[in-house]
Amino acid sequence: MALSHEEQTRIDLAATFRIIAHLGMHEAVANHFSAAVSADGKQFLLNPKWKHFSRIRASDLLLLNADDPACADNPNVDATAWSIHGQIHRLLPQTRAVLHLHPVYTTAVACLATPHIPPIDQNTARYFNRVAVDELYGGMADTEAEGARLAGLLDGKSRLLMGNHGVMVTAPSMGEAFDDIWTLERSCQILVTAWSTGQPLRVLSDDVAEKTARGWEGIADFSRQHFEEMKQLMIEADASVLD
Ligand SMILES: [Zn+2]
């Protein structure tokens, strides 16, 4: 029997938590991912508060409505996640997947006085002129105003490098979001490693960086296939992800 859209989204989102934990990109029992399930983007799935990514099952995911403030009263809903993911799904209905992490290398770049990702290779060039930067970290966000401010920064850009904090990636599908946050972390690992040599970098020209970024934008199917391959690895390793 064919799965409903919500059932498939539950499986994809649960698998993403397993994959990210498998790759060591999670942090303690913090961080949140969400995925829209309704056509208007306002009904969305979110991971429950303080559950380790590697233990999240499809049936654990909370179904919330971005227009319903009562969702904040659910004891399994993390206040910061509701403030940020709720506002993004309310204000940016085209967004189907929202991933927030504090991966080590991306966060290190986000902690620079001027967070930036110069195009020095194929991975970093993917992000050329395509990442919004928030330089106004003010402590743990738990207000709708802060969520709305962050959603405003994402309007027109799909990635937000969150200064002194981490990263937020949005995408039209879970596969594209997963591959994007993975490649961003890989980019920052290459960049930090290159910077750590103390040698001058050979930064790509704007023309080559732009051409490379457009090349990436033309292969969204590569991103989705990366996710399908990782998902299959997780499913083979642990069939309970489907529960
Ligand atoms: Zn965070």
C-alpha cells in the first residue's frame, strides 16, 4: 500500500535524525529539524524535546500547526524550536524542510568576527553569495519575534549562518536539505583546515565561483540521491526507524 505524504515525510525526517547522529553532526539532545506536511506549509513535523537523534522514530515526531499558539503548551515541544521553526513554517510556506544544527566546523566559521565562506574549492563555491548571516545572537531564542526575525533573514536565501551559534538550512525537500547541510559542514571543514595551514588561500574568481554554484543548483537530483543512499544505509542498519 502506498504511504501517505505525511507517512513518507515522517520516515524521511526520522531517517535524517539517524543519519545526522550517525555522522556525528548532532549536539547532545539539542537541535531540531522540521518538515511541512500540508500544502500551505503550516502543518509540520518536529522532533520531541530532549530525545537523542539516534533514537527518534517516525511515530515520535510531533505534528504541529504553525498558526496554533496552543502547540507551545505541549510539554514535548521545545520552546526555542517552536519559536523558530513555527515562525519559519508560518512565514515561508514554500519551505518544506528546516534543519538546525551546531556542527563543529560550520559553527567555528560562524564564530568569526566576520562569518564568511570564501570559494576555495567545489564545495565552498556551492555557497558563493548564497548564505545569509545573522550577527545578532542574543542568547537562546524563545520568542516569536526572534523566530520571525530569523525567518526574515531566510527570505530569499535558503541558508542562514547563525553568528556565535550554528546554522539553519531550508529546502524544498528533505533530501536537498540534508545534502546541503552536510556539504556546508564539509565546506567549512575544508576551509578551517586550509586556514589552519597559515598559508595564503587561492580564492576562486567570482566568475568561476558563480558558475560552480549554478552547477550545483542544476543537480538537485544528486542531493536527493545522496539522501536516499544514506537513508537506505540507516534502514538496513536499524529497521525500527520505520516504526
Ligand atoms: Zn541552536
